[in-house]
Amino acid sequence: MIENFFADYKNYIVVPEDERQVGNKVFDPKNFEAYYILTLSIFDSRLSTWKDASKFEIDVEKSIKIVLRDFNQMEREKYHLQLLEFDKYKNYFILALSSKTKFNPGEEKDRINELIDKKVTNPFYVGQNWFNLIGDKGRVARKLFCCSFKEYMTQDQNHLKREEKYENISEFIPKKGEMKLIKSSLKKDIL
């Protein structure tokens, strides 16, 4: 074999598309059809608040961020999870689930539970050692989370601004703070 045969190999290097785009890709809600707000708490928890997880040498907030980052990389063609609320003095956290396709009415519960049980639980349970946070009942059932959800409905922002204008009565009060009563003959006729 000729030693210089691959001398110009640098001209043929192509960085895999996945590695280049995953880190730079920003969540864009326009790319999704359905949105859900999920509240997750530990099933059969040994904790009263997330702060107690330090006894088990678990940094809960860091674990959540790692699992969500990995989930979003693996499921970017179907779903996106985002942490909305985490308070170490509470025993739950809140996620936003965005789906590229709408779930059929009546199937939301099954689809979301399946997603949590099959795609989200295992990285927490094994990868982040959260099995230490549940009691014997949870270990036997191999269930980590209790999940509740509600569909998030987006509204037209212009519509909201118009409503706020009419509902905010302070705009009708003169700047000097004077208020005048207006008598209307229509009011007398109606009563």
C-alpha cells in the first residue's frame, strides 16, 4: 500500500450532522402542535422536599437538567421537555412537554404516561440513582413518578392586548385623579 494514498483525507472530513446541530438547536414553539404542562413528584417518596435528596448524594436540579438535555437530543423529532419550575423546598417539579403532533382526544393520558414511564423514568431511575429516593412500594412497582398534566392552550397575543385595554378601567380615569359620574337616561328606562 502506498503511504501517501490518504494524504488529502482532510478534504473529505464531514462532521456528523447530529453532533453539530443538537447543541445549537433552540426550542421554537412554532415547530410543535401540542403543549402540556406536567407536574411530576416522586412515587412512594422518601423525601419531604427536594432539599432532602442531598442525604442520598443526589443533586436533583442538576439531574433534571442532564436528563432533559439527553431526552431532547434523542427525541428532538417528536418531543421537547423544558423545566419550568423547580423549588428545592417543594416535593414536585413542573415541565413543559411539546409534541410535534397532536394527541387524539382521550389518548393524552395514555400517551403522556407512556412517555414518562418509558422514556423519562429510566434515565432518572438508573442513570441519576433516583431509585434511592423511593420506598419499597415504588421499587416493587418500578415506578418513579406520579404525573399530572393539563394541556396548554396558546392564545393570540394581539387578542389579549385588546382585551386588556378594555378591562383596565384605570385608563379611563383622568390623570388628575378626578372622577365624574355620568347620568344616563337609558339607565332609568331599563330599571
